Amino acid sequence: MEILRIEGLSKIFGSGHLEVRALEDINLSVSEGDLVALLGPSGSGKTTLLLCISLILDPTGGKIVFDGQTIFQKNGWAGVDMRRLRREKIGFIFQSHNLIPFLTARQNVLLPLSLVGLKGEKAESRVRELLEQMEIADRADYLPALLSGGEQQRVAIARALANNAKLILADEPTASLDTARGVKVMGLLKKIAKENQSAVIAVSHDERMIEGFDYVYRLKDGRIVGEKTNSTLN
Ligand SMILES: Nc1ncnc2c1ncn2[C@@H]1O[C@H](COP(=O)(O)OP(=O)(O)OP(=O)(O)O)[C@@H](O)[C@H]1O
Ligand SMILES: [Mg+2]
């Protein structure tokens, strides 16, 4: 089942001689459970694309259909409660500064659950389960500052997965990790996403991190210039 469709998406920053065409004519279709990688040089539009998909940034043109609902089209917003949609259906993993520093690992993962009204033992057991899946349960009561970079990133992934988001957007989730830890973190993300049938769109600079992904798209100057599926990956 298709979870996300993007048609002719564009994003222009600024105007006149300061104009930057960050995205041009992006077309993309993502189905439930798909693992999609976005590769491309610095400045090619990867972060802009993730931010447009979650409507944190307003696209300039094109169309976005999410979970069967048109959430953006050329002539403006489609009157969708995007905050609610983000809370309930989209998980975001940022490159760094992910966690709320004064909340423990457990409380950070609990937060998105309380935002949708899940509380008490049900919420607590969901958090325990996620922290166990991410192999970080023994650090549940630590503040982020006392965790290693890889541990923090695993907590951030647990948080993004907490609400069984249908779509996980990950902007270089392993950038702050060494290769071995990065591969491990990506492995856990892939495994749980497949189990939940969540689609993942992950940005990476490092091809080793995206082994086993179903689709790989390459961005250059705001355009998709290459596309590969699993069978043609090497
Ligand atoms: N708020 C903004 N205002 C003006 N230009 C912007 C803004 N945000 C991004 N850009 C420009 O849009 C282009 C795409 O930026 P983007 O951050 O999406 O690149 P990226 O592929 O994520 O790069 P990196 O790998 O370095 O993170 C760049 O030329 C950037 O300078
Ligand atoms: Mg970026």
C-alpha cells in the first residue's frame, strides 16, 4: 500500500538574485515497509526534502499525498491538521541534538506517547519494549548527557518509533557515529521498521549505512538524478 506520493515537488528559497532552487520536480512514491535511502552531495536538497515531506517547511509547488490524503498541493495547504498528523503518523530522527536534555531516556521516549494521550502502564510498557528492541533498556534512567552518541541515537530512534509511525524520516541518523556503531544502529532501525511495516526515508552520506535498503535515490542540485532498486544495487 502506498503511504507517500510526491508529484512535481519544488522548493525555492528567497527571490530575485538570492533565489535558491533547492528542490525541482521531485517525484517519489513510497509504500508501507519500504526502506528508502537518499544520497547526494552537501547542498543537494536532502534535508529540504525531508522537511517538506513533514511540512515543517512549505514547499513552493507540487503535490504531496500522505496515507491517502492530499496534504499539500500547488495552491496551498489542503486544510489538514498537520501537527496532529506529525504527532500520530510521522517519526523524525534528526542528525543531532535529538533528545530533550533534562528528560531521561525513558521520559524522552514516553513524550510522544503522552502527546497522543497514551499514559500509565500501557505507555510505560511500550517504552520498555522499544528500549529493549533498541538494546538500550539498561540506560533507561540516564539523562542524554550521560549516554554515548550511539546510545543517544538509539533512544532517538525509539522515540521516533514510539507511536508506530507509518513514516520515519531520518536525516543522517548515523552521522555522529563510527562505522561499526552506525551500521548497528541502522540495522536496528531497519529491523523494527520492517516488523512494524513503517516506511523509512533515510539520508546518508555513507553507502555502507544503507545496505539492504529497497530503493536508493540520488539527489543533485535539487533533482533526483539516479534511482536504484534492491535488485540492481551493488
Ligand atoms: N532556509 C534557507 N534559506 C535559504 N537557502 C536555504 C535554506 N535552507 C537550505 N537552503 C539551501 O538549499 C540548498 C539545499 O540545502 P539542504 O540543507 O537541503 O542540503 P543537504 O543536501 O541536506 O546538504 P547537507 O548534506 O550539507 O546536509 C542549499 O543550497 C542550501 O544552501
Ligand atoms: Mg542536510
